[in-house]
Amino acid sequence: MKELPFAGVRVLDLTMMWAGPFATRLLGVMGAEVLKIESPRAWDNIRTLVPQEGIEAPWNSSFYFNYYNNDKKSVTLDLAQARGREVFLELVPHCDVVIENYRADVLENLGLGYEVLKAAKDDIIAVSMAGFGKTGSERANVGFGPIIEQMAGMASLTGYGDDGMPYKTGISYGDPIAGVSAVGAVALGLIRRRRTGHGCFIDLAQRETMATQIGEAFVVASLRGEEPAHHGNRSPRFAPQGVYRTGGVEQWIAISVRTDEEWDALALIVGATQLDGLGLAERQALHDEIDGYIERWAAEQDAQQAMEQLQAVGVPAGRVLDTQNIHDDPNLAARGFWVRLPHPRMEPWRQPAPAWRLSEANPQLRRHAPLFGEHTRAVLSELLGMTGADFAELAALGVIGDEPVNPGVG
Amino acid sequence: MTDLVLDGVRVLELGGGIPAAFATRWMAGFGADVVRCEGPDGALTPEEEVYLLAGKRRVEASGAQLLELALRADILVEDGRPGHLARLGLAPGQLQKERPELVIVSITPFGQEGPYAAYAATNIVSFAMGGIMSLTGSPHRPPLVNGGSQAEYLGGLNAFAAAVSAYYGALVQGEGDWIDISLQECAAGMLELYASRTEYTGVGPHLRSGNHVSAVWGIYPCADGYAGVCCLGRQIPAFFRVVGDPELEEQRFVDPLERLANDDELQAKLYAWFADKRKRELLELGAAHKIPFGAVLTPGDLLENESLAERGFFDAVATPAGVARMPGRPFPGLPWRAGEFHGPGADTEAVLGEWLGVRA
């Protein structure tokens, strides 16, 4: 039985919110032992960001928190206290990776910068994920995913085209991009350590990883000095291309025609046969008229059947799946993408399986997100040999805790 | 041996579109010998070629030579239709039998298997089927695809991270793997809180809300373009102090639930406040008061950005059309090389010589 790629790797995880936890979730699913460190006083706000009325210990029952934190262990440690910092530094030699996504100055303010971590373990792989990095004149700026998207050039490329307005992506797009990139950084750090024996410090800036996703726009800007043009849902390369309303409530289908053959097939279906035989340039010129035919056809169709009908004749088409019907998509269902993971306090619901399908190692969601501080004693006992007396001392100081202090603060 | 992390690592890219080309782009920068075997013409625009192929060697090979190249690679990446490798005579099972440590990554819109495996897609179709599109755009207009080719880049990014992770696993365990990446799944697993909220609470689908999740989380027109703010509860007091409107101290704006109930009124106030602010002023206020302000910057703006220049973000690459500047190392901390841009097939002879010992 083949092991997962990160089997045997232990990660000290100081990340919170989305970007960092998305990275460490992937590390955990891919076999790493992830120790999620939270202070009883400064804990991952995602736990209570969406208020849930009338739920006991809501910080343990958040669907939002659970979505990003499966396959991790929860260890409480207040790093702002000297004793907490000391215990943390005793853990570092037992770990391979330290990862954090605080504001750029926070780790240094806690006295836990890379040099301190390196002194505790010479070959430590340290990954920081601040919005704008730890160097550079904009390092003091703060931001969440949408701010990252704006500051990386991404939002400037998105828009309907007729009003000059940029648009945000509907999710905090900078976060998961930084998260997946950080997993790549950890893997490269591990490869380097295996080859050279050296650790490293990765100063990932979320703004930079986001900007790598639109690299060709920088080529255009630097070679031709052109400002971004908004194409709405159209494309300079494919026509017709658009998103068309179908029957049902707020149901839409995306259609994108690459070739003359695909256009002739689409024209037949939407009743635009008087326009078949048009080449790309002619289809671009008549795009509004063509859209009229497609819109009138699509309005009478069921979105799923329309997609299947178009795909059957080779026309690229896909439903605009929403947050509800994506859970019932036949393709994702057949591939076992949605998984009901048991949880001690919550009714199981469908969560996404790893998108990395290693056919032999076969990564799976294995365990729900940990309860707050669930593994504090087990981990400190296993790695540092601590006993009941130690835990009593740490608990009395508030360095460890079984529930958050100020649980209402979000 | 240089100090590049992937020095000596051989990567074969069976060229197609953005997903495979982006997956191997960072491998080249971090030192791997990335050989792109050309695919169909026109799969990439000239600008995409410059960005995605810099640092790679480009060959033309097929049949027995292609098989020989694949058997000398450490990592093989492709984004053809499902079953592409088998049709080329490179069935993953056969390759792994001869070379167990090989890491193979296949990227498709909907996965190697499943009812949509044969479906055709461009970026907008993959983006629609991954769920993010339903959340993007104005509520008064159709759902909107975001800029560039994000569904395809997302697949490439995941393929990169998965490939180097599996390569690390292969170094330790001696065995690679075949990784099936679906663009639909890459997106469907990152729907922020919206998918899990819909599924867990049964509230119905969350639909697009334009540029505002709420008044304190959105994009506003400003004096020299567009700017944004994204505040969590703990950052709102500092934000409201900077705005300086005494009404914002009233309970209806201070209490989180009442504030949401009065979101339209708050947005109106903030539209007015942002209207005469300049981007630079907002970014300075943000840094000074730890308020998450942003500015909508263009790639042209960023090419002139001091902070990115200080951090050495951009590579300069010579192309037939002049020197292009483009994002280079994704993160500092590991040695990186800005690659040269080669024309199609330019390296066939050199690569066949070095990898296969073939002399022209």
C-alpha cells in the first residue's frame, strides 16, 4: 500500500482564516501531521465568523471552520506569554515545517521570526504568507482575498465592458491561490532539505501568487503598453461565447464555440441555420444577432438538458452551477467528490474531496476538523513528555485552554 | 550542480494549453530541465507563450522517441483529452512498470473518468462548472467570468503543487503516482463559505452580489479609479474613525446585525467618502491604521510598483517583440532563474542528444 506524499512530515500550523488553513488542509490530506496552534485568547476567527444562534460551543460546530480544517490536530498555546512561546520553541525541533499567515510583523513581534525558529531547529522549513510579504515598501498594508485580487491586477481584468467597472471574483480569490502555492513551497522546501540538508524561509506574498495567474496580461502591458480590456463573457478567440439564461430560477448556461464546425452544430440547434457557415471574424461581427438566437432558444430549455444536448454534438457548454446544485452534479457525484464526514457535534454534510487524485496513494478526507484544543494534551505528552502537573500549570496560566476566551469576538 | 532546488530534475510537458504549461512553468524557474513537446498550433496566444514557456526547451518528437523521452523524465505533465497518454503509446501503467518513480500528472476539464469525461470545454465552461461563476458579477446582469483564464490557471497551479508534492513522495518512497486533476474539482473545492453554508443550513443557493458582500466588504469608485475595503468586525472601529462621520458611532452602525440591516445607508455614506479619495492616500491610511484598504491596480501599474520592484518580483525575458516583463518567482526564499524564451522545436537536437544520447 503506497503512502501519501507527506507521510512522516509534521507541520506547526499558525495559520488562520482561509489562505493558510487551505494550505495546511491540503498538507494534512496529503499525509502530513498538522498541529494547528491557537491561543485561547487569539484563535481562528473563522470558528465563529458566521453566527450560529442557540448552538452549544459554536466554535466547535462551524461548517465554515470545518471546511478548511479537517485532518488537523488542535493544540492550544498562547504565544504572547513567555511560557507559551517556550513550549512552542520546544515543539519546533519535532517538526519539519512552520507555516503562518499573520500580518507581516506579527511573528517577529512575538519573538518567533525565522532566525529564532532556525536556532531551535537548523533545517526548519518556514513559510510565511503575509498579504504583501515581509519586505518591500507595502509590507505594512493588510488585506484579505478581495484586496489581494485588487492589488494584484486581477480585478482590473474583470468586467462587463460597457461601464468600465472592475469586478471582484465572487470568492476571496487571493486566499486559495496563495494556499495552493504555499503547498508547492513546502514541497520544494522538503525536496531541498532532502537534497542538501538545509532548511529555508519562504516569504510568500499573497499579492504575488495572485499576479502569477494573469502573467500574459503583464506581457501585453510591458510589450505594448495596453491597458486591460473588459470582454464581459465574450472572448477574442471563441465566438459566439456567452452565458445565457435558461428555464428555472436563476439558471444559466455558458457556451463557447471554438470552430466553424461547432458553430454549424450550434446554429442548427438554436435555429440560426441562415447564419451557418460563418467564420470567426463574421461571428464576432454578428455576435449580438447570434446571441439573440441563442437567448431565445436557451430561455425555453432546461439547463442540464441543454448542456447535454450541446455536448452531444461537440459544442463546449456547461451549466453555471450554483452553490446548491453543484452538490448534485452527476459528474462530481460519479467521481465521489462530495463526502459526508462524520462529526461528533454536527450532522454530516457534503464536503469537497481533494482535487489531487493520486491514483495509488489515494488521498481521502479522513477526519473532521478538531474540537478546540482537542489534542493539546496528547501532543504535548507525546512530543515533550508532559504530564498532568505540566498541564495544570499551563492551564492555570491560560497558556492552554479547552475553550476560547471571549468567544463572541469575531 | 547549482543550488536550484530542482536542478537535474527532468520534466516532460506534452504541450497543450495553459494548464500543462503553467504547471511546469515554476518547475523551470526553480531549476528543472523542462522539455515541452509541442502540441497543436494555436493552443496558446503569443503572450501566453512568452509567459508560460520561458525557461523551457522546446522539441518536436513523437512515437518511439517520445516514449524514450517519457521514460527518462522524473515528472510528466499533460492536458490532453482523457486517455491522451494511452493514445500516444504512453499508458501510465506501462510507463510506471518501467519507471516506478515517475510522477505523471494529467489535467482535464472534468477528470479522466466520469459522465462528463468526454465533454469539451474552454475556460468559461470550466469556470461555470466549478461554481465560482454563479457567485461572480452583478445581481442585475448575467453571471460573469473573471479575467484571464482562471479555471485553466487554477488547474495548472494545482497540478504544479500536486506534482512537486508527489515528487517529494517519490524521493522518499521510491514510487511516483498518476495524478488525475479536474478543473471542475479544483474550483468546486474552493467556494469559500458559500457551498458549505448552502449545504449545511439548507438556505438555498448563494447568488452573486456584485462588488459588495456588504458595505464594509467591497469595491467603490474613488477619485482616481476604484478602491476597496474588506473589514472584519475587529477592524471596523478603526475604519469608521478614519471615515470620521459621527453617525457611524450610533448603535445601528456599531452593532453587527443592525449594521447589516442598515447596509444600504452605510454603502451610500461610503460611496460619498471614497469618491474624493485617491488610491495612494487610501493605501497609506490602510498601512497606518491597519485597515484592509485596496486599490484596483492594472498590470501596467504593478510594473511600476515600488514594493514589487524592491522584492524582485518581475523577470525580464527577451522575445522577438522586445523585452517582456512578467511575474517571475512566485515566492522568494528559494533560488530562481529567469528563463530564456525559445521558439518551437528549437531544442530538438540538443534534448535528443542529452536525454537519449542521439547524435544528429
